[in-house]
Amino acid sequence: MVSLSVLPANHQALFVSCQIPGLNAKLADLGMIPGTIWKIVNQIPFSGPLVLSNGPIRISVRKEDADFIFMEENSK
Amino acid sequence: MAIKLAILGNPNIGKSTLFNRLTGLQQKAGNFAGVTIEKKSGEFSVNGVYYELTDLPGTYSLIPKSPDEEVVFNHLALDSTQKPEVIIVVLDASNLERNLVLFSQVADLKIPSVVAINMVDVAENKGIKIDSDGLSRLLGCPVVMTNARSGKGLDEVKSSLGKARVPELNLFKPEEFLDSPSSALQLITFRTWLNWVGHKPELLDSKSLEILKELNISPDLAQARETINRYRKLKFLLKSVISGTEARPNSGFGFDSLALHPIFGYVLMLFILLGVFEAIFQLSNYPMELIDGLMANGIDFLNGILPEGIFKRLLIEGVMAGIQGIVIFVPQIAILFFLIGLLEESGYMARVMILLDRLMKKIGLSGKAIIPLISGVACAVPAIMATRNISNSRERLIAIFITPLMSCSARLPVFTLLIGMLVSDSAVYGPFSMQGLVLFSLYLIGLFGAILTAWILDRFMPSKESTPFILEIPPYQKPHWRNLWFSVFQKSKAFVFEAGKVILAISILLWMMAGFGPGNSIENAELKIKANQKSMTADELNRQVSSAKLEASYAGIAGKWIEPALQPMGFDWKIGVALITSFAAREVFVGTMSVLYASGAEGETEQLKVRMKAAKHPDSGLPVFNPACILSLLIFYIFAMQCMSTLAVSYRETGSWKWPFYQLVYMTGLAFGASTLVFQILK
């Protein structure tokens, strides 16, 4: 399990969990459900937000929040 | 009695388009800047049955996470007087799983529903096939395939309203997703649950509250588990009615490789934002001249046909001057709202939020504050309402506080008039006109003031924990011209009738104040000048008389009374009168100046500029509007809170007079300080 913020661009990984109180429900609302595969599309320079995609859904999270979002590298 | 309908769905899936299609222009409230922030309503009828339809802000869940989502929560609450009798749930055909989570919550509220699966064309292009009959059986309510953009399926939506049914889908099983003895949890209804996770425990009965408290789980985690549970069940159920979702090509995001590029993304953003700014002035030039000319013609016409007398003067110098001050704005406001709407509808605004989030964080804000700040260039009122998408209350307060510092369109006529007196319109600097450059720097000063204020607030406001910034990025879309036209029309209409009433009333009041004085002071002033006249020309005499009359009027007395406070800024009593009258709305400044400089009869701004330039201090004989005074006045209008509507909306959005009061004191203080500084250095 790794932190979302360390994954390089164009990498894919499974969402596992989020350790930020208050963010879990919002992530679920947006479709970030444990077990879904997310691709890191982009990283805005100077430690700006990350852009992630899963099928038709594209979301953006801050890098410091991504430190506490945990992913499993896709073994497939 | 009309049947109460509501339209509900995720953001950016064409809800408002469907709403516009159903209601036409029969809408009650304008929605601001593309997104539905405040719910709006409209009426239509199908075969003699009347429906009152409310468009609710886009939401992912019935459990609110920001003030705009709270609108939905409150609308559907049990005690809500507007509780809909039927709900149209709009779903994005390309993303049914997630969209159905919201539907399944509506189903658990047991409200009769109709499902409209929208953007069917986009989904078909992606190879997604939906069996609508199968889905209708699965959900237990009518399902209609629509393309709101083209109007396809609209008639079916209307005819299915009569067949709306309480959906049979029942996915709320707390005993499944909470590790707890199921017997107790079965007593919890979805509405009880909604009130608990939605932080409204006071609405719960003691038994339910006890059961839920014993779970020892945070509402955030509880909600997440509920959503995940719904999601997984829906994914399984959908297998039989939908196919082609596996491939799901990621369409509509191609432009992001440029728009979010580390270098070119920023270059493009700068280019687009400057382009918007430039377009407002370029495009509004012609219609504004046209309106100016038409108004002048109208005044000439009235001048010719009306008999002399007080009624004629009231009509021409009061009413017509007031109307002109209103309609002259419409082109700029319409164009500005159009362009901001275009940025939002196309999806580009979300990219700007992401690109600027880092910078905004430094002043205690997030990328989400970009919409209010950019909209603030049009008007602070909708801009402050647009802060409702900011879930963190501290961030939202900072955004509300600084938004009025962005130079809004009401400052524009003031700026235009004063710049015209300061810089010749023939002065150019490369491809830019000098006037344009001065104007641009005024906007930058306002922006700088806003940033500085946010930075100060961020340092001194008690800090709560920061709310994470998380945002869905919509795919790029061709703008819905119909939606844009609707919203521009609604907003221009709202401006003309809402702001217009105030401006017109003030113009008439001002005309009366400027035309009448205590006792027969005005007649005395006229006699005094005429008695002293020696070798004056008729023209000179007229000017002296009208100036003396004004000075003796109620307006003159009020201006004189505050003059000592204005002297450090280089303002005379006439400017003082204009500051008082434009306290309600900045644009009143120009109209007041026209009345005070008696150019109202001609009604043209060129005439006014000439007269203002000729104005001299009575004691020293020096021009009133020297460069130091003009610059000081410009600075004053950048910073001062001269807008009652803004104060009113701040009150409404913050829920107390405390914040609007701080805003008023702070901005007026800032304006006094900065103007005094400028005048004292330059004089």
C-alpha cells in the first residue's frame, strides 16, 4: 500500500482507503470507492493538485491530502 | 393548484438545460453564472395539469457537504413547505452507477419519481447501451431517455409525469454496512439516517438517537459506508440492463493535455482571462454608444413636445437621467455574464480552479474561490452567492469579504468617465490605448487589494482545521447557447428591474434635493448673483446662477456639510453629494454628476466631461478635477463599499450584520486612507 502522492503520472492504482476525517464521504460521492482503479493524469507544478481519472470520472485532490489517500499498485 | 415538481441530479449533467426546455422563459429567479446556486422555479402545463418546477443545485448525495447542497437537503426536508410531490431525477447516461446512488437515496425517501437519462447521445458514441425498459422495471418508476440539448425525449418526460411512482428500489440497509446488531438498526428509517449524518440530530427521536450514538462511528465514515454499499449493489443490479461500459473511452478531456500543461496551461489561462476582459470593452463599445445616442434622441424628443414646467424638468433631469444610468450598463453586464457563463459551461473554469489552487491556498483560500473572484468583476452580488460551493466556512467568509474589492461592472462607468478626463483617447502605447492600460491597472489595484485583504484575514482569523480541496473536473462541452442566452436574459432583466428601481428612485430624489432648498434660499441665491452681475455674458451668468442655486439646495447643504471630511482626498462638496448618492450603488455617481453639472438635459457624457473639466474651486480658481483629484477619486471607487445590494447579500449569506458591517467599515476606511495618500502625494 502506498500513498497516492508518491505515484508518478500515468500510473494506475487501486483505491484502498483515506485517512482524512471528513473526506471519506466526499470521495465516495465522487465515485472513489475502495477497489476502483484510478490513473494519475497530471500533477500541477509547485506541489499543486493531482488530477485522477477513472472511466468517465475525473477529479482533482491537493497533494497534501493525497499523502493520506492510500492506494494499492495494480498487479494486473 | 399546480403540482410541485423538483429536478435533481449530479452537477454538470444538463439539469438546467432540461429545466429551461420544460419551463421556457417562465422562470421566477435568475440563476447566476452558469451554476444553479439558488434554486429557481418555473411553471408549465401538460394536458391541462399545471406543474410548478424547481431546479435544485447539482448534488452527489442528499447529505449536504457545502451550503449549495444544503439547499437540496432543506428543500426535501419533511417540514419543507416546498416538498416536491414528484421528483425528476436526471442521470448522466455515461456514468449511471454513480448517478444512481443519488436516485437510490430519493427512492428511500419514498417520493414519486421519474428518471430522465440524459446525454444519451454522448453515451451512445462511447458504445454504451442502456435497456430503458429493463431499467424501468428494476427501479420501479418511469425511465425516459433524453437529450436535453436537442430536446429529444422532452415530450416523453412530460407525459410520464402523470405516471410517476414511488420507486421500488430499496437499498438502505444500515445493518449491512454498519457492524452492529441488525434488529436495532432496522428501526432506523432513511429520513432519520439523513438527519443524523446531515448533522441535524435535534430532528431525531430519542430512541433512534440512542441507537445511532451507540454505533460510535463518525457521520463522515457512516456516510461513506452507506454510499459504498449503494454503489456496489447498483453495480451488480445494473449488469443486466447496461452494456458497453467496460471500454468507456475517456472522451471529452483531450484538451486537458494543453489546459493543464505545467507551462502552456498557465499561458493559455492568462490569454483567456485577458481575452475575456478585452472582449467586454470591445464588444460593449458599440451598443453603449447606440444606447447613449438613443437616449439623447429620446430626451430631445421629450424636450420638443412637452410644455415647460416642473413636470418636464422632473421627467428629463430626474427620470430620464436615471433611466439612462440603468440601461447604459446592460451591454457590459450582459457580455460579462455571457463570457463567465461560457467559461463555466465549457468546463474550463474547473481547470482555472486547479491551476490557481496553489496560489489561492497561500491566502487562506482554495481554487474554489476563483469563481466568486472572477464573477466579482461582473457583480459582487451573484459572486458572493457563488461562494456557496465552498464547504469550509472560514474560507467562505474570506471569499465573501474580499469579493466586493474586485472591480465590478458598476464601477466601470465611473472609471470610464474619470479616465476620459485624465487621459486623452488618442494616446496609444504600442497596440494598447492609454485609457485601456489605465483601466486595466485599476482592476489590478482592486485585485491586489483583495489578495492583501485575504492574506491579512488568513493571518488573523482564528484558524479551524482546513477542509480538503476536492473537485470533480467535468468533461469539456460545447456551450449550450440556449442556456447561456437564458441566463444572460434573466440576469440583465434582474439588473434592469432590481438595481434599476434603486437607481431611478435615487435619481428622482436627487433631482428634488438639487432643485429645492430650505425656505426661499434658492430664489435668494439667484437674485444675489443677478444683482452682482456686471459685464457677464449670458452664458456665464446662467452657469453662475445654476451653480449658486445648487449650492443653496438641500443637496448642496448636505455636500457642504461633509466637505471638511473629504478635503484630505481633494474632493469638493459636489463630489461629496455624488459620494452620498452613490452609496446605494456606485453607478449613480455618473448620473449625480450629470444632474449637478446640469448636463442632464443633453444627457450625453461628452458634455459632462467638458463641464466637469471646466469646474473651478471658488476660492482659488484652480480646477477641481486636477489629475491628483481624479486619481484619488478613482482609488476611492476601487476600494469603497458603495453598494447596498452587496451589503444585503453579505448579510443574507453570512446570516448576520456583523460581516457586512466589518466590510463597510474596512472598505470605506481603506478607500479614505488610500485616496488621501494618493492626493497628498500628487497634489
